[in-house]
Amino acid sequence: MSRIAYVPPTIRRGPVVVIGSVNMDLVCRTPRMPGPGETILGSDFVTIPGGKGANQAVAAAKLAGPDTPVHMIARVGEDDFGERLLNGLQRHKVDTRHVTITEGVASGCALILVDKRGENSIVVTPGANHKLSPADVEAAKDLLRTASVVVMQLEVPQETVAHAIRLCREFGAYTILDPAPAPPKGLGRGMYAVDILTPNQSEAAHLLASGAKAPASGKRAQDAKQMATDLLARGPGAVVLKLGAKGAMVLDQGATIQTVKGYKVKVVDTTAAGDAFTGGLAVALAEGQGLADAVRFANAAGALCCETFGAQPAVPSREAVGKLLRKKS
């Protein structure tokens, strides 16, 4: 029997919608990561709006052209952090009509240590993010019917993400799932029914471990092409495997595989680099770029994000990304 060629879905023009988490990041610089039971002196403690969902929404809004609105579906707590987080999204021109203030619940927070190399270690307390429900997604059905690209992550309940994926398939919206943080028990089969899955290498290995206590090991798990191939077999239309400074590997159901090189920058802080990548990818696709070009745009956004301390403040502008792309073309 002859193989039926994979036909990439048509992406309609419309808003980019991000469904996900909103956190306040409590960030501290440290010379190195402390060991178990160890106390060390840090510096430069700051509170910065974050959360993977909010970071991706802000990234999309900063990178989008004037004809690509960005909306967010999320929850914040009824507290000072919640008010600051909501105002921050609005300042970046993210439409927040579907961001709900949750009574009696604290906003999500992330405790972030950044060492002298720019590497980070993060602990997240979900707060109101764990109250985001399928009903919240249902309340935004009219928005999803018109959406171009819908972006999701896993700092909110999986059942909410799974419900959103089902609705998006029904409505013809193009979907991107950033499977972070990778769940200990892996993803349910329906969670792979997205147009693009965008793990990094450690997340890919963890997903392929299928619920094992530790990420998969051995050559099969460590080989990027094999990991992308194994994940693609689980059902997404394409896998974009983030390779850090090396860029990203793209593999789709048409058996097309390509490595899109990254950009060399001076790394100050890697926080939100992956989120800038995802926001940039969504915008580029929504504005009609092909997948390889969209990944190139996303690589530039993620690289530039590493040059500045913090999450949302570090996300580059569209002009900065365009300048880097022209410089390297």
C-alpha cells in the first residue's frame, strides 16, 4: 500500500491564543546552586511577572505585527500579585478578558535561582493556575473558533489542556503544546493530538520514559533524531525539538527532518528563553511563515531573550529579532 503524503494543516488568519499559567517570579542571583542542606549568599532579589503561559503570551504580543492580536485564557489569585500580573499582561497589550481573578486563592509563584553562568533552577507553586478548568476554556469558545494558533503548556491541569486540544481540533485552530514541566507519568494519548509538540531534550527524554521514575537513558533516548522520531510516532503533526544553543530539530509526518541552527549570544539568564521561542513560533506561523522559517524566527527570539536578566522583561522586540535575522542571513 502506498504511503499517503502528510499535508500540513492550513493556518487561518486570526488571533494567537495562549492557555496557561500566570506566576509571579521571585528571582535571586546566586554564585552557584546550593547543595542539599546548604545555605549560600545570593544577591539581586527581584519580583518579576512570569509563568510559562504569561511569558509566552507576552512574547507573542511583543513579537506580533499590528494585525495579530494576542489573547490569554488563565487565572490569577485575589491578591496583590494577581493585580500586578493582570496589569502587566495588559501593559504588554495582551487581551485579558478571559483571565479570571480567583477568590480566596493565591496567585501562582515561581522561586528561581540564577547562577553566574546564567543557568536557572525553578520551583513552582501553582496557586490559582490549578483552578483553571475545562469550564474556563468552554467560556472562551467563541474566541477559539476564530483563533489562528493556540498555545498550551503544562503548568495548569492536564484535563484543561486536553479539553482545549479537543475543542481546537473541532474548531480548526492550529495547536502548539509546550510539554513543560514534563509530567512524571507522561502524557495521555489525546495530549499528543496537536499540530506541533515543542519539548527540549530533557523533556523529550522524560516523555519517552512513559512514567518511569527517571528519564530514559541510553543512546536511543539521547539521540535527538531518534527522540523526535519516537515522539512523532505518538501522534503530533510535527515535533520541534529544542536543542538550546544549537537551535532546533524539526520533524513532521511527511518524514521531513531539518536542523535549524541557533544564534550565538552572550548568556546572562536563560529564564523564559524557551517561552520566547514558543511565542515567536506561534506568531510566525499565525502570520503565514512556513515551519522552518517560523523556527528560525523562534530561535532568534529565544537567543536574544538570554541576553537580559528576568523573564518577561527579557523577551525581545520584533525589531530586535528582525535585526538579528538580517544580520545572520
